[in-house]
Amino acid sequence: MTNPNDSGGANTLGGKYTAILVCWLLGNGCLFSWNSMLTIEDYYSYLFPHYHPTRVLTLVYQPFALGTLAILAYKEAKINTRRRNLAGYLLFFICSLLIIVLDLATSGKGGIWSFIGICAISGGFGVADAHVQGGMVGDLSFMCPELIQSFLAGLAASGALTSALRLITKAAFENSQNGFRKGAILFFAVSSFFELLCVLLYAFVFPKLPIVKHYRSVAALEGSKTVSADLAAGGIESVPIERAEEDPKRLERLSNKQLFIQNIDYAFEMFLIYLVTLSIFPGFLSEDTGAHSLGSWYALVLIAMYNVFDLVGRYIPLIECLKLESRKQLMVATLSRLLLIQAFYFTAKYGDQGWMITLTSLLGFSNGYLTVCVLTTAPKGYKGPEQNALGNLLVLCLLGGIFAGVTSDWLWLIGKGCSTGLPNASFNLNCLLWTLSGVIQLESGATTLTSLLADFHTEGHWRMNFVLWLPFYQGKLIYLAYIPLHVFDTKICFKQIIEALLEGFS
């Protein structure tokens, strides 16, 4: 499966460096609004002190992102990529404006209805992210690696830029009346402007660059139907697609299932990278690192360090000798990040802020580095349409990891604010039983445990019990689905997973 778009001749086409810059800006726009919402966590924590806004907003965001991308990835071969990406950037712009409108309409007051409005906007960001991130990664996967690397670096740069901007606005308005609010409004005004810039860049600049038109023409010759609108926007008629249809062999491509099976290790790595990262960042760093001499600046400094080193890590693979391409080495490096969870736990309990800042920097660096290594290595050797589909599948796994991570992040709250008057032994027994219930697949275990340990199943504790039960239950089902393929019906197993999710959240 040689790929003609890897030819060195494409590098001589005009507009390569302009394309790299535009991809970097589009990557920024993909997460700029969402990172803005995360970075002003100090404002939301002040406004909604009892709602765990950092954790809840992330948990609301992810189901919308994951569900939307699952649908888009399934229909990827028939979707107009241009409309998809433009719709995503427009939605980012609208949601950023809505945050300002909501704040002005409520005069910066908290309350449950204001929080629900913020959560709804967070869900809108999730839908927009699914459109843009999957669409752009899929689109850039059949172009030269420098473009997708630049886009991924832009994703990280959005975090670094928003962190720097937040530190500046916090310092500028710290001593003024309503300083928190003024800084937040300025923050999202800048975010709205930047998202509008991304809409204009993608609509009128990116499709007309010679190198972009070249790669899209090659993809069209290989049977891709997703690029036709972009080619038309760049001034190229649909002749390449018609020529491709004259040669049926050119239109042959692997199915999504075949691509997933061939790249299941890459898919698992993307899932695990973001599961580990989001189980720590931003919720744990914002709420569970204790009080230190930096005061209210501490969480902002940690988030800024993560974002800066995430950006640095995404540029390291540009140095060929430092880029991991071995599938075994990538798997070992990904699995080794599991040790960070224990490291953060003990550092938060016994270490000082210097160690926490160092660990946060390592978390960001490894996240950015491994993300670029996987997403630039996996598509090699496939046709353009296959690379597009694989890019969407890997981003789907990425968002799946993020969703699992933000769900796992709630485990840090176990034992906090759960004063029931019961001894620790009863609390530990409750946790153990719910875990075992998931491992041995007791579908009726919820009813039994609820009656045995009623004090731990009030409104304030159900989320802890479900979070304990669900990962083990799902893990066991996935194991039964994929390991002994000759014994179990995978469709039944996945049906059970969906039923478990619906039961848990009902």
C-alpha cells in the first residue's frame, strides 16, 4: 500500500510554510474556546463553589464530543469535510459569544440556572470539537506529516496561549472591583474573535494553497469523495474523481473495521494517553493539590506548566532521531504513563509545590510527544481515503480516552465530603463490593448493594459507586468480546456495554 502523496515532489509545491502556519492557527482554534473555559476555572470556582465546575464542565463536554464523533466517523466516507469543519468553527464562535451574553444577562451572578446554561454551552463546545478535530485530523492525515504535526502543535499552543492570557488578565484585574468577571469577559471576547478568524482562514485561505490542492487531488484520484467541495473552493473541478471512477481498483479501500483491527495498538495508545492525562488534568490539579504559598495562583501555574510542556512535547518529534516510530516502543512509553497516577497521589499527599509542578510538566510533555508520534506514524502506507478514515478513528479513541479520564477523575473525590457517620471499614467495604460487582458482572448488583449499604447510596454518593463499578464492568465485557473471539458473540457484548451505560446514567 504505497502512498503517492508521500513523494518528495509535493514538498516543492508553493504554499507549504503558509499551510503549516494556517494549520497551526486552525489547531489553536480547535481548542481555544474550550481551553478558555478551563483556564478561567478560578472564576467559575468562585461563581459556583458547590458544583465542582472544572470536573462537571469536562464531564458534560465529553459525551457530546464522543457521541457526535462516533456518528461522524461511521459516516466519514460520505460527509462533506468542508461543511463539517466550517460548521465546527462556526459553532465554536457562537458558543464563545453565548458565554459573554449569558454572563451579561445574569450580571455575573451564580446560581443553578446560570450553571446549567454554562453546561449547555460546554456541550456545544463538545459538538464543535467533534466536527473540527476529527475532520481536520482526517483531512491532514493524507497530507505531509508537517501539516498534521503543526495542527497538533496548535492544539497544545491554544492551551499555552490561554494560560498566558489568563495570567495577564488576572494580574491586570486582580485589584479592581469585579476583577474575576472583567478578566473572564475579556478572555472570551478574544476567544470569539479568534474563532471567527479560523472560520475565515478555513473558508477562504486554506483550500487555495497549492500544496493543499495537490494532496486533495491525489486523494480524489484514490476515490475520496469527502474532498470534492474543498477542491471546488480551491478552483479545481471534480475531474479527478471522475477519472478515479473509470478505474474501479483505485476506489478499493479497507473498511473502517479492517483499519481499526490493523491499528488496534495505536487506537489503544490514543485511548490510554488521554485516559491518564484527563484523570489528572484539569480536575485534580484544580481541586485536590492542597493549599500552598502561591495561593489562588497555584492552580493557574500548574495548568500553565502543563500547557507549555504539552506544546514543547509536540515539537520534539520534528527531530527525527528523537521521534518514536516503533510500535513496541510506543506501547511501552504509553503504558509507563500509568505510573504518573501514583506519583501525583503521593506528591499531593506528601510533596511540596515544586515536585507537583515538575510532575505536571512531565504529564504535559509526555501527552504532547506521544500524541504526535502516534498520529503521524499510524497513517503511513495507506491510501488517502483510508488515511482520512484512520485519522477519524484515532481521534474517536482519543475522545473516548478523554471521556474515560474525566469520569475516572471523580475517583479523587472518594472519601471527601462524604460524612455519613459510618466507620472507614464500612466505606472501604462499600468500595470493594462495587468493584467486585463490576469484575464479576453482577447486573443485579446495584440493587443488592443499595439495600445492604443504604447510607452510601444517597444522592451524594451514587456517582462514586457507579464510577467504581462501570470501568470494571466494561473492561470485563471488552475482554470477553475481543480475547476469545471463537467463543463469545461480540455484538452481544457491546450491546451489554451500551445497556450498562444507559442503566448507569438513567
